[in-house]
Amino acid sequence: MLVEMNLQAFVKELASDSPAPGGGSVAALSGALGAGLISMVCNLTIGKEGYEAYESDMVEVRAKSESLYASLLERIDNDTEAFNKVMAAFKMKKETDEDKAARKASIQNAFKGACDSPFSIAEECLAVIRLADSIVDKGNINAVSDMGVAAAQALAGLEGAVMNVRINLPSIKDEAYVEEKKAAVQKMLDEGMSLRQAVQEKVDAKL
């Protein structure tokens, strides 16, 4: 599993001529790193003098960020598996009309899976940015730069995931599905960029 590799092995595999892992897995990792930083900020704030008023908020956000980074780490491998299913579908036999019909259906299902995977990554990366925005004014001041990095990492993950949704949409014949996904990812991207800018401005004010 990719998620069980050390950093050197993962980057080496990423750099190889294999098309997977690729941008989707990296997007998931970016989001997970952002969520991990949020957990760190919470841990550096909980129990510290001067931050008692934010204790319950930090405990709640820490639980959410821990859940998000666990899920996003799983998606590193899930995204690669989704891509591999597309490749497997293209390799299906096409000797008879039934073969061709089955292959065509499998390809379409696989492409939807290849969209659904980064779409879920995008949703969770946006959730990470929302968490960063919710505590950037409450966390330990000594870790405020980490909040900025968390939001930046999560936005990178969101942007990368959206690109991986969009690159697969032209291959999908279901027009309603395509239009729904196009609108949804644009909405997520707009919100994520706005929130990240808000976080950055608050961070800059404290640096």
C-alpha cells in the first residue's frame, strides 16, 4: 500500500513512469498534511494557559481533523485503485457485440469512479480549510504560521482534486452527471479559495 511506504519510497514511486500514483493521490496527501497540522495546533492549544475559553472548540476541531486525515490517507490508495480500474476496463475483450457493450459500460463506470474519488478528496480538503478558518483566531499564537500552512496544503489538495475530476469528465457520456460535478467542484473551489485567503490574512496580521 502506498500509505505504508516511507517518504523516499513514495516519492520514488511517484516519480516513476507509472501513471499511478498521480495527482489524485498527491492531492489526498496534501489534504492529510493540512489536517495533521490542524490537529497539532489543537494539541498545542489544549490545556495551555490563556486559551481556556477555546478548550472545547479545540477538542471538537481536533476530533474532526483526526478523522479527516485518517480518511484522506486512505484515499491516497483509493485514488490509485480508481485509476487502475479505468485501465483494466480498457483491457477488457471486445470480440463480440456483448463484449463490446460490457466493455463500454465498464469504462463508463470506471471513469465515474475516477471522478468520484477525487471529488471526495476535494470535499474533505474543503472541510480541512473550514476547520483552519474556524480556529485560526483561537489557536496557540506560537503556531499561527502552522495554521497558514495547513490552509495552504488543504487548498493545494482541493485544487489538485478538482483538476483530477475535470480531466475525467469529458470521457463520461452521462450529461447530467457531468454538469452536476462541474457545478459542484466550482462551488467548492470558490469557497476554498475564499476561506484560504481569509485564513492567510488573519495569519499575516499575527506574524
